[in-house]
Amino acid sequence: MIGTDPRNPFLSRVAARLRRSRPPNPHRPTSLIVERLPSGPLTRVWFNTAGCPEDKRGACTMCNYGAGGPTTGDEMVAQVEAAISGIAQPEGTLLVSPSGSLFDAREVPTAAALAILRLAAASGFGAILTETRPETLTASLVDQALEAVAGRAFGVELGLESSDQAVLNLCVNKIMRLADWRTALALLSSRGVPVTANVSLGTAFLSPAEAIDDAVATVLWALRHGSRDCAVFPLIVRDWTVLAHLWRRGRHEPPSLWSLVETLIRVGPDIARRVSISWYKDYDQERGGASADMTALAVPTTCPDCHAEVVRRLDSYRATGDFEVVAGLDAFTCPCHDSWRASLDGAQAPWTHRLPSAYEALGREVLGETWWAAHGSGVLDWLGVALGESGAQARGQPPVGPPSNASSRTAIRVNSPRSEW
Ligand code: SF4
Ligand SMILES: [Zn+2]
């Protein structure tokens, strides 16, 4: 049974506490990356804002796009204008994004969002792409956006992360219902706006095998429900996140690049044509490193002997979409490829069974023994109710089954948050 409140009050509290010590970075410069994709050149422009409002509420165990200072709408427009005017040859697609949500008026005033789209449309690029959370979209906003891009091809990336509501709520804390995502997709599709689903690989609390299962099932779910394509993100561990806390204590590793290859192999060549891979390397590192508020602590990798070659081949796949490159990587011989395969076979209780002890450790370490003594049993009761209908997992069956039309692969009852936490 799916409840109506997608918030995870425990993970929100933990993440908000971890982010408390993140240094603010009010003057982070606009970030610009140009790449060549099978569909043509892609220029990505991220502008600075005060940050994603959901980040401030403790959402998303993997995310840290930094904490900018107060930024006015005019300043945002000026940032984008300056970035675009510095592009010598605008061609292909322009992604323009605040890193959070363009259509969240708490982050980007609507007038500024529309002005930015008008600037993008006038810049000479053939297509405009942006990112937003699904619940920020309304019919009126989409219509205004289409008017702003004035006939240019326009697409929207919607963060999905996982098509399993239980994973979203209990592992990602995305603060989103799958139903919201599907509503946004239907709204955009009804106006001819294609959707790219952003999919996570390496979510907190999932084993490597579970993470691959989840990414594969999520890609299939998103495409079946009408996404034009998907982008799979093997998750980087950024500081001041729940992932970073788990990584520091040896309870999380970023996914191996072999897991990314396996995800592509599992979806197969036909579907992989609609799947891009993103941030399988640290782009910031290539540009001198991320700013202090977004430090990358660990990135998806293989071993030092093969890493450069694997990344070179993944670069080639990202640029060409040639599935032969993926097949070649699948057959690539390296001892680390063998040990990665062996690591997938380890017998382990499903994540739903491991979660109570993972929450307890997090609660004690981040919120403190006193807090846990006062609230720990309430947290575990809440979690128990959330997982209470997870009969398959309780019986020790794998948590991720074949994709279905159900709204959640793992049964879950989403409780109302407990205000006393
Ligand atoms: S993943 Fe998106 S919604 Fe979640 S904190 Fe990051 S920017 Fe905000
Ligand atoms: Zn290797």
C-alpha cells in the first residue's frame, strides 16, 4: 500500500544535520561543459542559486549540489547571459539548469526561469533542455516555457532515481511519489515535450547487485511509461551527504564502472540506444576540482591498471552510442573485473532486512546517543510499519522483481512523519 506522504523524517533529519557544516559558496561561478553525444554536441550550463529547497529540508541521500548564497532572479539571468555569450559556436543542444529545479519558484523565480529560457532560445542552439522536479510543473508553467522557447525543440530532465517507491522513500528520501513523476511526464508528453529520466546507480543501503537490479528496472519502467530516454548516473560520493557518511565508515562504496557496464548489458542494445551514461567520471576533477562545498570524496572506478582504458571506452560509448563498445567492455579482461563479478554473488539479506540496523547506526552516529535513546524505537517502529507489507522481502526473496505496472516493486506503507523527531 502506498501512503500519501513521501517524506522520510529520519533520513531528512540525518541529512540536514550532515549538511549543517557544509561551507556556503555564494560566489560559485557558472559551470559549463561541452561534449559530443550521438545526437550531436551538448553544452551544459549550470548557474548558481541559493540551492535546491529540498536539499535544505534534508532530501536525497546522494545529493550535494552545494549551498549558494542568496541570489536574485536578475543575477541568475545575468549568469546565464554571460555564459551563453562566451560560447563561440552554439550548436546542438543547450542544457541550462540551476542543478536543482528550474521551475521551483523557491529556487528560481518564475520570471527569471522564463527569461533564461528566452535567452537560451535566442542563443542559436537547436534544442533547449532543462531539469526540474516533477511536482514543480503545472500546465500553465509548461505552456509559458514553450512560449519562451519560441518553437525551439525543448526537453525536460526529470530526476527519477528509482522506480521503486520503497527505495525512493527509504533509501533516497527523494520526497517524491512515483505518481507525481508520471503526472509530470503525462503533462509534458501532452504538449509534445520529451522527458529524460535521470536514474541512479549505487543508491545508499543497496548492495552492488541490488543497485544494478534497481537501475535496470528503473530504466525499463521509465521507458515503458513514456520517457523518451534515460540517463544513468553512477553515484559520486560528495561530501556532506548521507552517502559520504556511510563511505567514511566503510559502509558504502561508489558503484564499480563494471556495474555501469553490466547495467547497459542487461538492458541490451535496443534499449541502450535510449540510455546515456552520465558522470561516470569526475568532470570537476578535469577542470581543477569541485568547489569546497561539493567535494567529491569517491568516484565510480575500476582498478588503477584498467581505469584509464575503461573510462576512455566509456567516453567513446557516450560520444557514439556504439553498443559494440559496451560488449567489448563486458569481455574486457582484468582481475578487478573478476573480483567485481565475485562480489555480486555474495549471499546477503535483502536491503529491506538490513535497513533497521543501518538506520540505527546512522541515528547513533549522526544524531547522537541521547537522541537515539529518546527516539530510536520510534524510528524503528516507523520503519517497521513502512516495511510491514513487504511480505516478499520478509520471506527473504529478492527485493527487485521483474518490472511490472505496479507503482512500487517493493511493497511499502508510507507513514506520516513523526513531528517529535
Ligand atoms: S537530487 Fe534534486 S531534489 Fe534531491 S536534493 Fe538534489 S537537487 Fe534537490
Ligand atoms: Zn582493472
